[in-house]
Amino acid sequence: MKRTVIAISLVLITVVLAACGKTSSAGTAGQGAAEPKEVTVFAAAQLTESWTEMKTAFERKNPGVKVTLNFAGSQIIRTQIEQGAPADVFASASLEHMDAVIKQGLATDQKPFSFNSLAVLVPKNNPAQITSLKDLADKHYRLVVGVPEVPIGYYARQVLDNASKEYGPTYKAKVLANVASLETDTKKVASRVSLGQADVSIAYVTDVTPKMAASVTVIPVPDQFNVLSTNTVTVLTRAPHPTWAKQWVDFVFSDEGQAIMAKYQFVTVAQKAKMGK
């Protein structure tokens, strides 16, 4: 009888120890699990070409890492982040949308990584015969601008406000009376003209890619009326892959990353510092 009790006890002890061992091993494995080699970046639409090239360069520099890019108007990706989209990095073309994310505790800080300016775009055949910013209030045509909530829409209206100081208080209203379409990101604003669906658009100078340059003419905005927009970036507080998110941001500020920004006509951090403003 005693031998039976002892045998049963030994079996029970063995089972308990085995179970504890499995639990401990599982816990240790969970704690030591490596972070997946990936990063998800939500970025303003104006960064489409430059950050697509940056993705290639980053993945080449970090073999095995997968970069997922999501481009849209800053107001759209801000909303996606607020609604819980699993993003690691947020790059905004608007300080307003970046500040909103920070105020909600979804990020703790932000840092400017590039700057942009605006231009007037017309088709190569220029059916409305627009040759200057001033012409926009003197003729009838189909104008495409961004909605006020998207950075390019906000900045376009700021340019018109600035020009009104010289061209008269009714200038802005006359220009906007020609609006035929309001778009939610700058790529859509620019493409309307390149596709012949509009006579004029106000977009970023960086929107004129080599491919688009064959179908549009760029009319510069005079410096005294132009604006220099600020692009900022942050690692989100709920980033699923914080290690790789930080490495992506570091790469954006590296010499290679900034060279890519310059290649696509963005004003870099170093260039902005030399401008002294």
C-alpha cells in the first residue's frame, strides 16, 4: 500500500514539474521573441516617389526587413492612425495634423525632415493661356485645388491670400470662382492637369515628376507670395515595430536619405538651415 502511494506521488510530482517546465519555457520564449523585421509607414502623398525610392534603399541596407508604405493626404492618414491603424511611423505635410496626433498621445514629438514650395501647373498646350499667377484672376478656366483640410489645399489658399495683398482684395475670390474640382491629396490635384482634365492646378513643385514634366508646364509662384511647407516625421507611441520604426526615421535623416529628398526637389534640412529662415 505504501509503495503504491509513493509511486502515485512520484508520478504527480513528475507531471507538475513537467508542466511548470513547459510554462517557464513558454514564458521565456515569449519574452525573448525577436521583433519582426518590418515597419509600416504612413506618409503624406507628396512623398510617394521619394519614399518609394527610400524604401528600396532601406531594404537593401537592411536585408530581410520589409517596409510597407501607405500614402494619402495627411488628414486621411491622421484619421486612420486615430482609428487604430497599425502604423509605426507618421510623416505629415502639415504641422496641424502632426500636432493633433501628438496632443492625443499617439506620438510624443516630431522632427522636420524636408520642406516644399508651390507652383502653378498648366497643360503643355495651355488652353486657358495662363502665363502668371496674376492671370488666375483675369480669365475663365477649370481650376483644381485641394480641399481646405489637405495641406496642399491649405497652402494654395495661403498663396492666394498673399497674392491678394498686391493684386487686390477680390483676387482670391475671383480665382476660386474657377474651381472645377476639389481633391483630397496633392497627387490628384497635379494629375488632373497632366491628364487634360483641368486647365490649371496649384500643387507642390515636387509633384512634377520626370514623367509628368512631359505633359505639363510649370509656372513659378513669385517668392514673395509662395510658402515653404514643413514635412515632419515621428515614431508613433503604439508602433508595433518600434525598433525598425526608429531605424527608418534615422535613415530619413541620414546623408543617403536626405540626398534622396533633394533628388526629388525637396528642400533638405541642411538647405533650409542655409536659407536662414
